Amino acid sequence: MAAPLSWQQLEEQCDPCSEAELQQRRVEGPTNAQARLRLFGRSESEVRVTLYRDHHAWCPYCQKVWLWLEEKRIPYRVRKVTMFCYGEKERWFKQIVPSGMLPALELDGHLITESDLILQALEEAFGPLGEGMQDPDVFALRQLERRLFRAWCQWLCYSEGEGPQSAPAQQHFARMAFLVEEALEATAGPFFREHFGTADVIYVPYLERMNASLSYYKGYGLRTQHPAIDRWFAALEQRSTYLGTQSDIHTHAHDLPPQMGCCLASGSAEQQRVAHLIDQGPWPIDAIAHPAVVETRQSPPATAVHDALARMLRHRHRLLEVNPEGAARSAAAGLALDQALRCALTNLLRDPDLPLLAPPPGTAAGLRYWRDRISVPRDMSLHAARRMRSALEATAALAGDQQGPELPRQHRRDQNPQPFLQAA
């Protein structure tokens, strides 16, 4: 039987760039979740902005400011902070922002909180992104976005099950979404105004989360039911700035409950089928067979596999340490899980016509622990995550049907970043 690649052999499959080269790519390359500094070809002495955002790139209001800065190519630093739902808030940040709320932004030494106030301050300092926040047309679109947000919250968080008790909330959301479609169709292009701008940035965070949560919890295909919104997403997916901040359905479906208070499932047969597919795969999910799941229209880049491999290798020691199915149980379990991860990474690289390598017995739950906790875009891009989840699941299936610990709904302390920060 073929053996999995060693850690050294796996490392040899990666881009042999130095740590300095990797850091330079994060600073000057495409938008990415790992950067602590972005310069866009400018000198570090010109940086006037520090963005305080969450470690996991889960915060929608952080995404809004982050995307605006990337689109405007404003040099900025990043300081990452722990969200309430997955760990202890850093003391240094509480000294700066006593409420602990995110995002926060420092501009020329002045601290600003609340995402809309941050965008207004950035407009005053650097000019608007297209039409500004107070432009009458953009202001009207901002108000519509809040109406859509309230309709989504009502359906997602307060309407459980199917039937007469939930139909009004679904119908109200659909009406608001149709109004958003009308606003999109009022322009010749795919965006809210003639060109991509502030209005689109305002809509990105929650339309992305609506698409994910309504698919998982309601079996409702936002992009299928509303073609103009789908065209808008497809146009966004042609922008490297958006791709660098974009999450996936699995990540949002499980990061939202502690942020929203709860997310209530409809319980319909289709909703249960869709949720099972999002959790268990296979990925990508066939959008023709399951129109409630349209995650992206972008073709997978050729780099997806090696991007996934590089990110897993970078953190492999901590990934093995935090997995409760490994060394925490016994030294033998730790060695078995080490081999199982090498099997999964070897299978990730393997020719699809070749048989998969089977992991040691008893490692299925450990492999699925990682499968369930890949976070997009914190860990890797959407397409890289698809490939990595697929490899982990296919490898785990050869060891059994045991699942890892269920993902918590009241908090996400299973995603506490501290072990990885200490390693860094």
C-alpha cells in the first residue's frame, strides 16, 4: 500500500518563497486576510490609517471598511482583535475602545468607531469611492439596505419552521429583495450605480451573509430567486478586492448564530438536504440540482490546491495540537492523526484517477474536526477551502463515519485564535 508523503515531501510541493517574500506578497499583492500592512506601492511613512478588525474576518462591518480601503488603495495597517463570541477581548483594545466593539479605525491619530462614521471620515480625508455616503441616490440605497437587513433578521431569527407562521416573514423578505433588484436594474451595468462604488460596498457584507444563511437555514436560494442580485455577485467575483474578503456558505452558516443570537431553520426536507450538503459535501455543490446553493460563479483558479496546502502546512503543528482527537487523547492517537493529515494532504495533491490513501483507523472524527473548522477567508480562499474540505472528507470516509465535535451555536470558542497567535 502506498504511503502518504512526508512533511518534507509535502513542503517541497509548495512555492519555495522565503518568509520575507511571503510577507511582501501580503503587503503589496492581492487583497488577503493575512496582511498586517497594505501599501499599494507607497512608502510605509505615508500610512495614516490603522484598521482594527476581527481575527477571523467574520465581522460584516469590518468587511465593509476593509473593502473600501482596498478599493481606494489607501495604505493602512491592520491590528486584529478577538470578537466576543470566540474568546477574551484583548486588554489593550479595551483600553482604546472600552465597549470592545468592532470595527475601529485610527486616522491621523484620531480614533473613530461605527462603520458608517468611519467611511464618512475616510471620504473626507481621501475622497469618495464613486458617489459618497451622503449622495442622495446612495443615501436612498443605504436606507433600502437597512430595510432588507431588518426583513432578513425577522425571517432568519424569529420565524421557525414552515407554514402560516413563517410565510409572512419570507414574503416580506422577498419583497425587499425585489426592491433591491429594481435598484440594480435601474443602471445599465451590474452594480448599484454606473460604476462600482460606495453603494456596493454597503451591500456586500449582509447580502453575502443573507445568501449563506438563507440557503443553510431556510433552503432559499437568494441568487437563484433574484437574478439581478446574482449578476451583481458575479460581477463582484471579477474583482480581486472582493475575492480577498469573500467568505463561503459553510463559514457564515456557522459563524452567524452566536453573532445574531440564533438562526432558526425551516426544517423542510429541502432545507435539511441543503444543510447536510453544506456540512458534509461533496463540494462544490451542484447548483442545478440544488438551486438554493449558489456560492460563487467564479471558476476555480489553478492555484487553489497549492494555496490550501501551503496554509495547512504553515499551521500544521497548531492544527495537530488543538485537535481533541489527537495527542490530547494519547500519544498513539497523536501519531495516527499526524499520519491521517499527511494522507489528506497527499490525497489533495493526488491524481484523481489514482485511488485515495486510507488514513489509520480511528482518525475519521479528527479529520472532520478540521473539515468543519476551515474558516474563509481567514485560513484560505473559498476555492482552496472547497478543495481542502473535499480532501479531508474523502480521506475521513475511508476511516469511518465518525463525526468530530458538533459546532457550538452559542459561541465559537472552538475557534479561539490564541494558540495560533502564540505560535506566530
